[in-house]
Amino acid sequence: MSITGENFIGSTRSGKGENSFQAFNPAENISMPEKFVYATEAEFEQALTLAHHAFISYKNTSTIQRAEFLEAIADEIMALGESLLERAAAESGLPMGRITGERGRTCGQLKMFALLLRDGWYVDARIDTAQPERTPLPKPDIRRMLIPIGPVAVYGASNFPLAFSTAGGDTASALAAGCPVIVKTHPSHPGTSELVSSAIIKAAQKTQMPEGVFSSLNLADDQSIKLVQHKFIKAVGFTGSRKIGMVLHNATVNRPEPIPIYAEMSAINPVILMEEALKAKGEAIARGLAGSVTMGAGQFCTNPGLVLLIENETGNAFLNQFAGYLSASEPATMLNKNISKSYHKGLELAKSVSGVTVLAQGIKAADNDRNEARPIALTVSAEDFLLNKALSEEVFGPATLLVLVKDVAQLHQVINQLEGQLTATVHAEPADQSNLIPIIDIITQKAGRVIYNSFPTGVEVCHSMHHGGPFPSTTDQRSTSVGTAAIYRFLRPVSYQDIPDEILPEALKNSNPLNILRLVDGSWKNGLIA
Amino acid sequence: MSITGENFIGSTRSGKGENSFQAFNPAENISMPEKFVYATEAEFEQALTLAHHAFISYKNTSTIQRAEFLEAIADEIMALGESLLERAAAESGLPMGRITGERGRTCGQLKMFALLLRDGWYVDARIDTAQPERTPLPKPDIRRMLIPIGPVAVYGASNFPLAFSTAGGDTASALAAGCPVIVKTHPSHPGTSELVSSAIIKAAQKTQMPEGVFSSLNLADDQSIKLVQHKFIKAVGFTGSRKIGMVLHNATVNRPEPIPIYAEMSAINPVILMEEALKAKGEAIARGLAGSVTMGAGQFCTNPGLVLLIENETGNAFLNQFAGYLSASEPATMLNKNISKSYHKGLELAKSVSGVTVLAQGIKAADNDRNEARPIALTVSAEDFLLNKALSEEVFGPATLLVLVKDVAQLHQVINQLEGQLTATVHAEPADQSNLIPIIDIITQKAGRVIYNSFPTGVEVCHSMHHGGPFPSTTDQRSTSVGTAAIYRFLRPVSYQDIPDEILPEALKNSNPLNILRLVDGSWKNGLIA
């Protein structure tokens, strides 16, 4: 499979533009040969017009047809074989094992949404039957379900070149919902994106999806903003930095016609270590935490960037244990040069804050420049942490800041001051329980996922996962980017009043041909309406 | 019950400000005596701080406690008796029968949410149990539910001084969700608002809700904007004009921490009259349509402001029938002087557009100024309609524009060009069916509710109602302001990972003490987890 550097305008490869960029291999610190051509204005408009027209028929495809499309995408991604894995590893600096696992997750997500479509209940069907005899006014027949919102713009993340990118969660949930997708390719892995796009296009053709159901575009910065502003785009999914997320957010919500944007941006994912937990299993926590901080060169949105513990003998013993594990950790290549630079800049800034001390550093990188990050743990007192807002900002990479609090009251003070987070974690023992309940109460207000005696990295893909959280972790805490509930991003309700049964969508017909759970006259039930 | 003109800062009446405004009786065309005092900066901050603190405990009240609170509000509203009805009628110009009905609807909504809380399934509980033996990684236990989002600012509507105002849908759904509410009183019915606020406060005290769970503030325009911008406000509900809705929308989404805003603004609610329907029952449609256009002086968000029909013999016969009914309709007092002025201004503008003709006018108002609106029906050709965007703007009042199309193709052209709507209606007979299906397909894209052989006025309050729609009918088409699904406005998901059962919220405990339907390992079920 050769890489052409072109855009996909629907199923057509096209690269008529004059400007281009190259991919970069961070581990080898060299540019890769192919030229990725930015879309021209005409190509851009054409992709959007195709998506707009594709929606007219794609929204009316059956859930089974869309399930087959998603399954075909998974098959075509697997059919790309080693070439995809090698390209993704080269462009991201991530090890082959990790990329292989991520490919499994990506295909697993597609199949999960296919299963959700086959189950069918996600349309949240609600039926209130007519009461023509009601006084003073007859009650009409009202039936409500969720329908697709329209074409979606997807901006993938650098840190998951497969699972949060071209055929990642947002694309899978939008296509599942019945929405055409336009992917803005990520400049950190454009070749990977092209390969995955080709798989999606093949699957669309094999399953006879309408032309324009998927396009992918290489876009310069100004074009990226134009994409969210385009009148044919009806929702936006983004995963990335707070800075770029807010640029897109502001462009989206200030359109003449505002539309939803789901930007997942930054988090420091606090981990609270209760005293009895440290006494009972400090060693295991130290080992686990060091693993979580350094996993994937710390390049996870759920990386534990903040650890809170009480400063006393138990706490100090833990610091020693943790320092030991962290010191033994290896440096690792980061996703790209910018992320590597930002990591070092962020660390310099944090270290320059009054009261911040280096607790431990991982093994130093070799001199040859492989864009490696050296793991690091810093400590600071709660007083200094509270005084310096800069310490609450995410440093993307294998770094964590341990904040030493005097007592439980000060612990409350620190967590009450935190911004919104994707996750918040507590390690505790039953003996901590009286202190634990108010802490869980506070962190539930701060985070989208509350974790007990585990670590935030590793996001389970399932029905009950909420991967989202209060601002600035996301711009819309009502929504998840992982798990089946992500389909709600791209759906909107519609009610049908007194519509004849033969014209109603299948999900709302009396005979319940999809055999789904529905709220009928106030009771949830399967089966038909007599 | 005397009106003091003060604000409710939590349960305390307070009116320390220097500036005030008076209510206005539109039917008598006079100002009412009481002075409503704008909140001072200190009162404003105090109400917000109280709401912020109230949330800490209010979010943890049980569903039963909140159900009792809502039921008590309904009881206290009824206990206000005639004084509430008389005040609301005087301030709104609406007849006593309508106000009495609206009170019933308001109390009915409160009780509907109470029942939803007692049912309990609205938290959308999803549980994926642990699989410690799973390879390569064990599967954690993940449980997700919806929790309240935080204090909510509510801006009620002039046209429903009870059902969409102080204790209206947004307040009811926010309080049901577990969110404290700050109401900005509507200057068109401040006395009604004060009476209803006093009922809410009494109910809060009787059911031992935390101080600050509800406040109501008289706010000048600049303070109204500050309310949505305040850091303690976490969501906004608004019903009113497009102009003010967009001011609040823009202020809300451009906060340093963006939050959801649900602004329901404007719609012209197209009604499409198919040829066979007009042949079979033109007379009944003409009568029903005239009633829908003029009901409540046309002051409904679902008022049918646009009617589409084919220009031919059948169509012309219908125009005559409709003109007959409309000509016989009475003038009626509008809600306030501004709305009355806007109605006349909007009509002048519409009439000045090339090709617009007056089809019929209702009975002329008497000379004494009671702020009355005279019903009117205008006609225009599809060509002229398509050329003049101004004709697509809502004229709030008992007016409608009938657009005469040449054929079904031109009908498609017109409806494809429409902006987003709350509702879209089709009148058809079985013989219209081949033309009907593509039309329903298009209008479903344009509207939140699709109605068959009925009229858009009259919004049923039930589980399956979606009262919302694409922009500009609302700023967030994912959400409804009527029916039980309105509770989702003020909820957000949270996942709990590996949290011990004794600490989990009741909705997620193994024993399922609330006995609610939950998605357990992919299957919806009641009952407990073994």
C-alpha cells in the first residue's frame, strides 16, 4: 500500500494543491519522504458538498446496514496488515506492541458500535399513545426517538494515531449514528491516516454506502478553522491540546448557527493517597503509580499528573519508594518534536516555581536525539501549590507533581481548588472510610470518572465508561468520547405526532420490528403495542 | 398575599437597591403600583453564593426528598388561590380561563417530575461488572449514572407567566435534577413571579431543603448578562426572543468556562397542506388553522406562522374558506406594550415586501388602547417568498403567511430553504402518500416535532415530547424544554471505577435499592446483581 499524500474527497484521491507538509519520524528524528498536499478551496468545498448530499441517504440507512459498514471498516483496517502498524509506529514513535494493541482497540470500538446498532435501543424510543377520549382535550399520539444530527468534522489526537484518530471513537460513533464524517488528518501521522482512510473508503464501497459518507482532508491551520465554521458541518469532535481545542470551540460556538463541539483537552488527573492505604500497601501503590506516570511516555489524557498525600512518616516512606521506581524508569521517544519541546518547557516552568523540588528522575536519555522524554517526579507543599496556578496546568509527558498536604482539611482545600478533570483517583483502605466519603463527594464534582484503588490510565471501552469531564478537561461535560454512550454526541431527538404507523420509523412502529426496549406510556418494555 | 417588589435571596426577601421598575397591565394600559427593586451587587452575589453552597447538600438529597419538594411547590402554588390567577391575568392580559389552565399545567409538570424521580430510571444507570480473569488485562468494574450539573440560571418567558416561568419547566427540571435555581424575574409579570417564588420558598422550608436552593432576582439588562457569566452558574435555561436569546447565548458560550445554554427562541412552524387533504377536508382544516393561528393572540412559540399549499382550484377554495374563519376572529390583548409594538412593526415589514397581499383580517380592535392584536393572514408566491429572507422571520402574534407554490417540486424547494423549527406539520390523506414520504423526510431535518393532520399549538407534556429543534428555534437541538426528557438539560454522566458497593450511590449498588432499570453487562434489567 503506497502513500500518495492526497486527500480523500469522498472516494476520490485528490491532491491538486500547491502546498504540502511531510510526516516526521520522531525516533529517527528525520522527515519522511512523502508530501502531504493541503486541500485546495475547491477540494474542501467538494468534500463538504458530498457529505451534505450523502447525509440525505445515509441518515436513512438501516441500523443493520451501518453495522455492516462499521464491521467492514474493521476488516479493511486489519487487511492493511503490517504496513499500517509499521507506518503508525514510525510516525508516532510508539512501540509496535502498543500500536498493535491500539489497532485491536480501534477495530473493537467499531465492532462495539456495530453491536449497539444491531441491539438498536440506543435511539431511546419513547411512545405515549393517544387518548382520544381525554377531557378537556384529547391526547395525541406522540413518539420520540433520536436521529442523526448531520455531517461531523473529526479532529483526531496525536497520542492515539488509530483509536482517537481517522477511524477512532468520534468517527465510529458518528458513522454509527448515521452522520457522514470529514476527518482533518493529523499532521503527526498523516500516512497512518491515509492508510486508514483508504480502508474506510473500501468498506464504504463494499457495503454500498453513499459517496461522500467519508472524506479526509489535509488542512492548514486556517482551513481547520473554516471546517468547523462550514454551514454543512453540524457537530465537531476534537481531541488535543487546550489551546487548539479552545480555538476550535470559539470558532464553533460563534458561528451564525451554533453547533455542538466536543473538545477533549487537558487534565492532570489527581490521585489521592489516603494514609491507611499507604500504610497497608505503599510499595504496591508506588510501583503502580510509577508505571501509570511513565506508561506510553506519559502521553495519555488520563496520565496522573498530580498526586496528593499527607506529609508525615508514612508519606515520606512512600516518597522514597516511589522515587525508587521512578528512577528506574526508561526514557521514551515522544510523539513529535513539538510535544517533546513542550514537555521540556513545561517542566522548566514547573521547576522554576518557588518550593518545587525534584524528587526523582528516570534514566537519562542517550545523547543521540530521539526526542525522548525522561520521566520526572516533583514535589511541592500544599501552600506553594495553592499559590501558583501554573502548577495546575497539564505537562504532557511522563511527569507528576506530588503535593504534600498537612492534614485532611488542607487536602479538601487543594482538591476544591482544582479545575475540571477527566478522572480523579483515591487509594484507600476500609480504615480510611470516614475521611473517604467527603473526598469522593468533592472529586465527583471535579471529574468525569472516579477511580478507587487503581490508576487512571487504561480507559475501558464499554457501555458504562464516561470519558469526559468538567471544563477544561472537555468543553462539554455532558458527553463521552469513549464507550457506546459516545453515539449520543451525534444524535438529536425528534417527536412524531399522530403520524400513521406505516410512515413511522421502524423504531417507533406499533409492531416494534427492531424488538427494542421502549418507554411506552411510562413503562419500559419490549414487544409490540396492541 | 401582598406583593413587596423584593428579591428572594434564598428564603430572605430583600430589596436594598435604589432602582426599580413597575409591572404593566396591558388590557388596562396602565402601570401597576408596586415597585420591583433591582437586586444590588451584594444581593446578587449573595444569592449566587447561597446557590453554590446549597448545591453541596442539595445534590445529595434523595430522589424521594426532591419529589416531595416538587409536590410541595405544586401544593403551595395552589394555596395561593385566586390572588395568583388574578395577578397573572392582570400582568399578562391573558384570560382567567387560560391562566387557570396554565396553573394546572405548571403543577402537573412539577408532579410529573416528582413521579419521574420516584420512578428513578432517569439516571440512565449502566453497569459493567469486573472480569478479574480477563487477559491480557483484567476488566475493572465500571458503573455510570447521571448526576446534577450545578446551579442553574432560569430566564422565563412572557407568554407563559406560570408554565415557562418562575416555577415552569426549566425550574422544575433543574430542581428535579438536583440543581439549585436562580430565576431572573420576567419584567412582564414580576408580581406573578414574586407570588410563585414565595410558594417555592415555602415548599423548600416545609421539606427542609437547603437555604439557597432557590432565589429569584429582579435584574436589569446588564445584570442579566452577568448572571450567565457568573462562575457559580453551571447551566442556563431561557425562553424568549431570538435577539435576547443570542445575547445570552454568546455571553454563556464565551465564558472562561463554557457551560450549556438552552435558549428556545423563534420559529414559524410551517404547515403543509397537501392537495388531497384540502379536497377531502379543506373546511375543517381552514377552521382548525384559523383557531391555531389566533389562539392566545398568536403568542405561542408553536404558532403556525407559515402555511404552504399548491396554487390551484383546490388551493383557492381553501384560501376562501380560511379567509372566512380568520375574518371572524376577535382581536385580543397582547402580553405587553413591546410585544404589541413588535407585532405591528413586523406586520408592516412583511406587508411591504413585494408580492405580499393581505388575504384576510380579523375583527378590528376598538379604539380604546388595550394593546390588542388584530389577526391577519397574508399570501405570497413561492418565488417572492424565496427571494425575501425577511418573510422567514417570526412575527410574534396572530398572523400567518400563506405561501402559494406551483407544484410539489417547488414545495420541496421552499421547505428545503427553511431555517430550523420547533414544529412542522403536514395535512394529508392516504392518496397523498407518495408525495408525503419525501416531505416528511425533509421536514424531519428542519424541526423538532413532526405533526400529522393536526396543529402545532398545544404541546403535550409527556415522556415522548420533544419541544426543541434546529437553530434558530433553539440554540441546542439536543434538548427539550417540555416533558420528562427536559431533566437531561441539567445532568451530566459520571463513571465510578472499582468503587466499593457501600460507597456507591443507591442507583448503582448491587442490591438495586431503587429498583430501577439498568444496563448490566449489555442487557437492560431490573433487579439486583448477584
